Amino acid sequence: MRYRSRIPPRTLDCLAMVVGFFLAGCGSLPTAGPTASQIISQQTDDRQQPFTVVDIDSQVVDSLLARPRDSLQSRFPDHGAPAATIGVGDSLVVTLWEAAGGGLFASAANDEIAPGSHSVTLPEQIVARDGAISVPFAGRIPVAGRLPTDVQHAIEQRLSGKAIDPQAIVTVGKNVNNTVTVTGEATAGARVPLSLKGDRLLDLIAAAGGIKAPIYEIYIRLSRGGVTVTVPMEALVSDPRENIYALPGDVLTVVRAPRTFSVFGAAGQNNVIEFPSARLTLVEALAKAGGLLDARSDPAGVFLFRYEPAPVLQSLGEQPVATTPDGRTPVVYRLNMRNAKAYFAAERFPVEDKDVLYIANADLDEMQKFFGMIGTLTAPAITGVVVRNATQ
């Protein structure tokens, strides 16, 4: 006996049409992003900006960890503590002595009371733009760029033959030349005078009130002689060579810049996540993101998107395929977590500020979505046929 379908032909035609539409547009199914195979194929797609895919292994990690970093010591050679010389704008206090009464700076009243040596303190003077101060009977004394002891000897030489065995002491009343400006949102800004022993950068930050944020969120920006270098504060704390001496006129800016990375795709959470410490590895970043979703993710499709300087890419044995105006090139690092050795590499792989971490969906997940949508659309029709046959 020939079998006859109990589903009306019109219903079968509609089901076939729906299946055909979905088969034709299966590439448009809702998804969190491209699959691993799509990312690999798109790196040389002429219709969009090319990028380079680099598989993460121990050699790649070694190259990234060996990349040169900005250094205060290399950009600003440390020549030791600077000499506390006098500069324009400083105020000086000059005290003069004579060995006996009746001299140049003595008065009749003082001679009657104490016939021995006499002293006189001149009014406080500000070093003028010509770099000099005025001393009675000695004229204009050049002081800018000189030490207080040098100025003392110059005054004594000028007064020699005019005063009785003159002696001078010069002190800096207000120091505005040998100062460093400490500013920034993470500390109390101040113009900090340099001490005679010399001050290092951390000394000045402490003198300005210290920092008010976690150390791993702080960057130190030093401007000197038209050159500006920014380094993490952790570098100054962990490497004493980076904690260089400050020079007069330095501008030290304490910048608070919390570092973050973004997570998308088949991860436990899609979010912007702040670094919990000064150093973050890829394994720690995956854990912070909640790991991979077992029902959706492709363990071989863990990708990290980043712009790298061209020399870094060349050190990995790759040639830049495209560069931005600032000389950086787009790179996609791929981690295959099906390989047990990859976990050791990921444990050392450094995550940088503003990295994008993406976990691709498994290819089977796309098929599951497709058949799930087919079932959702065809279920009412099939249910209707079943009910109709049951009532006949």
C-alpha cells in the first residue's frame, strides 16, 4: 500500500520555503562575532583593513617581554645630586662682619657699647634679571649660577681694603629657582624646593603629599628640557635606578590612569574590566572574564586584539601589513586552549591597557542556532497538523 502523507501539500511547501530561506542566509544568524575560521580568513581580505594573526607560544611571549620600555634613566642620564646654585628670583640674606670697631659698617653707638667686631644684616634682596644683587660699598655682585659660598668670597674680596677684615655669610631666604613643580590629580600639587643633599623623584612626591590611589594605577610623567617621558610608578619603586635625581625646573606630573581591557564573545561576562594589579597575564584576564562558556566557546578561538609598534611585530618574525599614522600595526594574538602547552605561555603573556579579548563561538554552535530557529518556526505548523489529524 502506498504511503500518503497526512500533512497538507501547502504546509510542506511552506516548510520547504522556510528551510530554503534559512539555508541561503545561515551566515546572517545572530552571533556575538566571527568564528575562529572567519577571523583567520579575514586577515587578508582586501575589502577591509588587513591585520596579522600571531599564534601565542613561548617564543612570542619571550619577544614581547623583552621589548624595550620607556625609561627615565635612559632618557635622562643621572649625574648625581645637582648643585644648589642661586638663580634669578631667589631671595638672599647677606650678613657682614668687621673684625673691629670704627669700621665701614660700625656706628658710634655700637662702638661705645661693644668696641669689638660688629655685624650688619642687609635687607633681603631678590636676584634681579641681570643675575646680581647690590651690596653697599661693593656694588653689583653677580650671583646667578653660583653657590652661596662663592658669593661670600666675592663680597669679601670687593670689601677688602674698605672694611676691617670683612667676613660675609650668604643664605637663601626664598628658593624659587631650585624647585620642582609636582602636580597631578593623584597628589597635592606643590612647588617643592630641592634640598642641598639632592632629592629623587619619590622624595618629591612624598614631600608633595604622596599619592592617593593604588600604585598600579599611577604613572609618573617627567618633563625636562623639552623632553617628556611617562613610566609606571611601579618602575620607580621596583627599580632604584629609575628613581633618578630631580633637577631645578623639572615638572613632575602624577597621573592616575586605571588600565582596562574589554571582553567580548563566548566568555562568562562581556564587560570592561580594570586591572587588579600592576601586571596582568592572559590567564588572569580570562579568569577575570569568567572563563570560557562551555556550551558556546571554541577553545581554539581565543583572540587578543592590539595595535603594536612595527618593530615589535618584526621581532616576532612578521612584517607589518598596515600601519596607523603613529606607526602602529593591528595584530591579533591567537591562543589555542586545546593545547595544554598554551596554558604555560598564556600564564606569561602580558595583557596591555585597552586590549580587546574575544572568545569565538564554536562552529557547532551556529548549527545549533540554525536548527533551533527552524524548530521554532515550524513547530506551530507541525503542531496544528497533529491536532487536526487527532480530531479527524
